[in-house]
Amino acid sequence: MSRLFLVIGALAAGIAVAAGAFGAHGLESRVTPDRLETFKTGVAYQMYHALALLAVAWASAQFSAPAVSYAGYCFIAGMVIFSGSLYILVLTDTSWLGAITPIGGVAFIAGWLLLAWGIWSSP
């Protein structure tokens, strides 16, 4: 399990760097400053949670609680839903996608709570 989270975390971090560069150099003249900030928010949260997946990989090797693995899946879901919806919103100017973004935020929160619980409750 820890290998899966390491690989996905590393790939997600690399994608976040590429998305950040694309936002800085490819979108700056094509979208409004507000939309660019929205894109940057997606990039930042993707990077934070890509790094969090690396922490989950470490924690899953140290602690045997299933909640640690569930935390990793929540972080992955959060990146796809939160960051993904923000990217699509900016790139397609489809504002209704903002309505599903909070679901990704809830997944992030659940992931952090599960990680804390998994570490705390592990024998």
C-alpha cells in the first residue's frame, strides 16, 4: 500500500508543478486574474496533498490502522475532485463545477482526520 501512495504522490506532485508552470506562463494572458487565482488554488492544494500522500505512505509502513490507508484514498479523491474541478472550471469557464469543489474539500478534511485517527489508534 505504501508503494501505491508513494507513486501517486510523486506523480501528483509532478503534475502540480507542470500545472503551476502552465498557469503562470500559459494562462496569464488568457483568463481573468480571478480565474488565475482559482487555478493557483487548485495547484496549491494538489501539491499539499501530493506531499500528504508521501506522509501517508510513510505512516502506512509504520502504523497498521486501516484509517491510514483510507486517509490516502481521501487525499486522492480530494485532489481529483477539488483541484480537478477548479482546473476544469478555469479552462472551460464552466462555473457550475464550483458547486462540486467543496466535496473535494470535505475529502481533504476527512483524509487529515483519518490520518490522525489511524496514527493515534494504531497499536
